[in-house]
Amino acid sequence: MGQMERLFLSIGAMKAGTTWLYSILKRHPDIHFTPEKEIHFLAHHYLNKKHLTDEHRLHRVRTRLNNIGNLRPERQKLIRDWYNDYYLKGATSVPWYKNLFNGNKGRRAWNADFSNLSALIPAEGWTRLRSEVSKQTKAIYILREPCERLWSQYKFSGQSHENIHPSDFEQQIEHFLSNSAVNRHSQYCSNLDAVCDGLGHQNAKAILFDDIENQPEALLASIEQFLEIPARDHSGHNNLNRRINTTVVQAPPAVFRKHCAPIVARELNGLLARGIAVPSRWMEMETPA
């Protein structure tokens, strides 16, 4: 099986609006998604073989198929057939991955795969991906104010900060921030450097979470321009000004921001050094009151 003609990746950051972006772009005629939004194969293949085990695949199928009852019968059949004929068929491999996009054969649409785990792939993995999967690969990386993203991830992990002694809360924060996976997802600059080194700077684009809230149509137009596809009128989309699959909006407590301060300073300084302009409010919040 030859290379895929076009591969479009949204690689994170975690808890930074990827689901919202997917909900909008999946209707674009020049972007082709499989029924599984987060395939995780690329992180599995180029980073860690634990990300896409057979058990994980079976779990994903059960979860997905349990949530399609509201779809038209013909759409339900297409989804079930795809999981049976492609997703569950055979061992995970590069040919297996390419075959997932079989429904896009004969078209010029971008094959799209949105997985936050892909942000952690090292530069050598990105170089191999261009050789093994698709030479024409483009990736976007959504950047969210570092402490707010971490707070969202903290709450998403199921940890509570209510009805807890302040000293216990601080211990929970320290334990959370010391987690290696949490730390890797917080390393915007090194993650961006890896994808830029592996794919080329012209094929990697950093976008801002704030723009999802403040200027969603302009953000979508910038992505369409990046992919060199026709602009689409998204003004009538139900989700354009709606937050999708996000934790409850709440500012991080001062004590959480205090513990995040070294991470925030590291990333903001690094982004500015790389010529990436961050919103002024990020800089204003860098030093907690």
C-alpha cells in the first residue's frame, strides 16, 4: 500500500478545544474523518505501544456503538461496518492505519485524525511518519493558557478541590503536577519543536484556544488557508459559539496557579522566543496575586 495523499492532524493540546474543532470541521467536504475521532495509532506506533491495544480497540467500539442510536439506520450501518471491516480487522500496523481511510479513496480530501497523544511524538517519529504514512502531512496544535489547561485537566481527571483541607489540596496539586504524562502535555514548546523539526515549520501551525471563544470564524478560516482548501461558511453551525466536551468554566484557584507558575513562565517565555504571540491576558496572569 502506497502513501496516503494527504494527512491532516490535530495533535492537541489536551483540554484545549479539539472536540469543538472536530464538531465543526467534520462537515467540511474537503476533510475526511473516520468514525473514530481519536485513533491514537500514531502515538502507539511512534511513541508507546500501549496506546492502542486490542483491549482498547474493543472498548472504543463498544463505547461508540452504544452512542449511535439517535442516528439514521443507514448511518448506523455504515459506522458498524467500518468498525467491523477496518478498525477491528487485523493487527495495528501502518497498512492497517492507512486502510482506515479507505472511504476517501479517489477523492482529494484531507484524511483527518484528531488525537492529543500525537503531540508527544518525538521529532524522529514525525520524520518517520512522513516517510511511512504520508509525505504531505500537516498538523495543528491548539495552545491554551497553561495554568487554565492544567486546571481543566486536573478536574477532568476526577480530582476534587472542594471540602478538602488546604494542605491536602496542595499535596494533591503537587502529586498531579509531578505526573510524567501531565508534564509532557504541558511542554508546548518542546512538543512544537518536535513536530516542526519532523514535518517542517511550514507544515505545523500553532493556534490559540482564546480564538475559539473570541473569533471562531477567523480561526476556522486560518485553518482552511493552512490546508489550502476552499473557505466554508460556518456561521450557521450550531456549535460555532458553543463549548463542546469541556469541564465547567472556572478560574484556577490562587494556590493552583502558584504551583503552576514555573510551568507557565517556562512556556510563555518559550513561545515568545519562538515568535508565537500569546494573548496579553496570559502574560497578565503569569504572576498570581
